[in-house]
Amino acid sequence: MVGVCLTGIGLLHVTITLRARQTVADDLLSVDALLFLIATLSSYFALRVQGTARLHWLERIADATFIVAMLLLTAACFIITYALNG
């Protein structure tokens, strides 16, 4: 998913350069890549941890950040689609 965000940022910069339009979509995708990284790392550490309480805490962090990142990715897609086609 981080690769999708990076590809989107690259394509967006090419489009912005050609059309001379600015959007917040590349900023959203950058934050989104960080959220996917947090979700991945917390999921990884949840698999490695021994304590049950810490396991559930890391699982909740992984779930929440993944869902927020997916929603943010969807919002960025809408911004890219409608801001650049308008």
C-alpha cells in the first residue's frame, strides 16, 4: 500500500507539472504512507509480543491505522479524480 501511495505521489507531481495545478492529494498520500507503515509495524510487533494485554493493544492500533489509511487513500483518489479533471 505504501507503494501505491508513492506511485500516486509521483504521478500527481507529473500531472501538476504539466497542468500547473496544485492539490492537497500528494500531502494526503504522504501521510497515508506513514499510516500504512504504522499499521504494518504494529501488526508485525503484535505477532512478536508475548503479553496478551500488549498484543490486543497493538492489534487495535494496527486495525485502526489501517482503516484510517484506507479511508484517506480513498479520499485522496477522489481529490485526484475531481480536482484534476475539473
